[in-house]
Amino acid sequence: MQHDTVATQPIAGQKPGTSGLRKKTRVFMEPHFLENYVQSIIDGIGGVSGKNLVVGGDGRYFNDRAIQVILRMLAANGAAGAIVGQGGVLSTPAASHLIRKRGTAGGFILSASHNPGGIDADFGLKFNGANGGPASEAVNAKIVEATTKISAYHITTADDVDLNTIGQTALGEMSVEIVDPVTDYAALMDSLFDFDKIRALFASGFRMRFDAMHAVTGPYATAILEDTLGAAKGTVINGTPSPDFGGGHPDPNPVWAKTLMDEMYGDNAPDFGAASDGDGDRNMVVGPHQYVTPSDSLAVLAAHAHRAPAYAKGLAGVARSMPTSGAVDRVAAAQGIESYETPTGWKFFGNLLDAGRVTLCGEESAGTGSDHVREKDGLWAVLLWLNILAQSGQSVAQIMEALWRDYGRCYYTRYDFEDIETAKAEAVMDGLRAQLSNLPGREVAGLTVNFADEFAYDDPVDGARTEAQGIRIGFEGGARAVFRLSGTGTVGATIRVYLERLETAPDALSLSPQDALAPVVSAALTLSDLHNLTGRDAPNVIT
Ligand code: G1P
Ligand code: ZN
């Protein structure tokens, strides 16, 4: 078998501090682009000679072609073996589990998560390490450095590997094992939850709708919810993955999961609704006429996790990303366990999970997970909810009412201002940064600022410091506004404004979130001068 070395120049352009690379699909399809980045990963992780690696993606356009290239490059770089999901498909949490279960040196995950797919949409690739989680900051820095120094890549000349037939094959001297993408993951879920209780819940007539958004979770959800747990046929909708996600935007939030929201807010709504994203790591939960914010969902899971066998002994601690609401902190305080506040991005949970300091973690952006893998896990969150509902005999509404009564309610919303010219977005952040020290004591929109800072994080496990992670402005009474720039967009800059307000008065627990948050929204927009600096009157997306 012939191995070629192809001369190249740095072209990948991964930004420091980001995990993996997301670009327009056509960019990834340009000559040598994918190859260039794959070799940079290989060089950045110290080579793959003699190593085994997992390879799989969310099935979006170009997934299968990219996997053939990755396999040929792994072979040329001396890898011992590749474990690949059938058809090239693995959800991100399933890939994380496979890396851990099979003890591989890591894995290549192909996905642009919740971004649309297709030749004119987005593609992405990232490397996860041996713990199953996104490459650490240190490894990422090495990959970024490799992208700037690369001069050649190695690739084997060979025919395509048949990705569709389960079993063992080979590519030159490298073994290739094609595995069913669902089996191991489903077994893991069975080991965590009380499947008999959930089966009994469905048998009693409990109705659910799961919107797979034409993305990777379809086969997982159908196998687990319908075939194993006995949910009625048709519980899973949009369950057949397609390379462009049915032309949709596979982001499970009230805006993009509109079909599900309409049903859950309509007459005869099912008892429970849920959705997950392109690669299956995000989730949305909604009860009849009741959307559950991801921040509240994390708090519910923390408060009730002991109802599921895997968490019966209680939680070691919890962690949330900084912009996530403080709801889970209040649950943690009541349980006497630590609640860590980390920068945005799942990689910051890795050390805490590995060190056994936290069991559950989550982000306001619809990600929740636990120490069972090292990624957020959409279907896992849905199954934990089902286990809680089955075990407690309560409805979503009763669970939420009790959460707010016992811990107070953190009203929450996020405004996204997308595709802003980078210089204008920077101007908003610089403007805020410049006034931080003058803000405390200032009154705006009837609220008094009591703290303002730019979030920096010292990792409690390895001591690494991460700076400039968003601007926090706290108000007396427990309201907060957070500003940060998105690190995952592919066009221009996105400013995210996260708005939250704690309410503990019993008669103020069922306000409309818009009403409850109006003063915080107004204070945030005034202080940032966002409208003037960007020319934007309104956010593109409110979640
Ligand atoms: C977004 C979310 C963040 C999440 C990331 C990857 O990043 O806000 O919580 O970890 O996607 O799913 P952002 O675009 O805000 O940088
Ligand atoms: Zn995702």
C-alpha cells in the first residue's frame, strides 16, 4: 500500500482557545483543507503511531467523504486501528463513551453540532482525548500551533473502506472495526437508569414526543424510547437523519424546535416533550404548556438525580458554565455540595469530572451531562427526566412548581445578536470593559449594580488560568446580565447577552419571563449601548 507525503502550507486557521474547527462545508472541501487540519491534529497530539482511535460524526453532508480521508491519513501516520460507527455515524456522547469503553487514545468527531448542514452550510471536526472529552486547553494549544507550522501531510492511496458492513476490515496495516453506533450507548443508559420504572410509566399511558430534528439522535431515540422502553410508535418524530437535517436548524430551542413547541402548547399536548441537536449532545425539555429553561432543567436534575440508580448515593458536586443561571447553585447549597462556575464550553468540566469533584454539569445552551461520559448528552438528560417522572409520580408542572417554591425561581433569557461586524462587537465589549470599575453603585432601569467584572477562571484541579470569559454585571436583589462573544459562529461575530433574575416571593413565581426580566434587559442594553454601537434594534434569536 502506498503512502504519500503531500507538501502543504498552514491553512486551517483554528483560533486559539477554541476546540476543534468549524467552517463552511465548502471550505472543508477545498483541496488539502481537511487533510491539513487532520495532520495538524495528529501532529498536535504527538502522532498516532501504534494508537487506536474512534472515528464518527453526526452524518451531515461530507461526513462520509471526510471519514474516508481521515482513515487513509490515520493509516499513513501509522495508527494501529480505527473504530468507526456504521455508516460513519456516532452521536458525540456515543463517541465519548466508545473512546472510554474501548480505552482508545481518543477520537475524531465530525460535527458542527447544532449548526445547519449541507454543502452551503457548516461542517466541523474536533479531537477528543483518552478520557472521552474535548481536548484539553493544553492539547488544543498544541494543535493550534501545529496548524501554523504544518508543511506536509501523509495519506495512503487506497480504495474507500466499506463503512456500512459491521465487522473487522483493514486499511493497509491499520485495522478498521465498524460497530453499531447505538448498541454500546444503549447498554450504558440501561446501566444508569431504572428502565423497568420507565417502561411501567409508558405502559400506564404516559405520552411523550421526542423531536430528533432529522439529526443523529433519531436511531438512538427510536431504539431506546420506542423499541426498549415501550413508548408508542411515533413518539420519535423527525427520526431519520439526513445530511442537511431536513433543511432545518438542528438546535433544540423553542425557536428551532417549533413543531414540538406547537404540539406541547396545543390542545391534547403529550405529558412530556424533548428534542436534541445535530450531534446529539444538546437537549430541550418541555412539559404541557411549559418550556423548561436549560438552567432550570439542570437544577431539577441535581435536585432529583438520586431517584435514578446511577446517582442514588447523591452527587459529589455540580458545575455550571458562568452564563448559566444560579438555580443549580441553590440546589447544591441545600444539599451541602460544591457548585463550580466554569467558563463556557464543555472542556472546562473535564478536570472536575475526572477528579471526581462533580457528578452533574450543564450549560444554559441546552447541554447537561454527568460523569458517565465526557461530553454533554442529550438523550441521557431526557432519560434522567423520565426516570425522575416515573419514580416521583409527578408531572413536569409539579416538579417545576416545587423547584421554584423550595429554591426560588431564576427567571432567565438569552439574547443573541448574530453576524455583527467583528469590530463593532469588540467595541461593545471594550465599552463595557472600560466602565467596569465605575459600575458598582450605579442605578440603571431601577436596578442598582452591586458588582461588575470580567470572568476569569482558575481550574481547581490543574491551576490553569483562563481569562476574558465574559463580562458579568450583578444587581442588588440577585439579577445579573452577562455579555460574551460566541466562539462557535462561522460568520462575523455573535454577541450573547444572558439575563437572569432571582425571585423568591411566593406570589411572584409565575410571572411571564418577559415581564420578570424587562428591567434587567433594559439595564443591560443601556449599559452596553449595544443598539448604537451595532446598529441592531433587536436580537436575531431570543431563547
Ligand atoms: C455555544 C454555547 C456553549 C457551548 C458551545 C458548544 O458556544 O454557548 O455553551 O458549549 O456552543 O456547544 P458559543 O457560541 O456561545 O461560544
Ligand atoms: Zn451539539
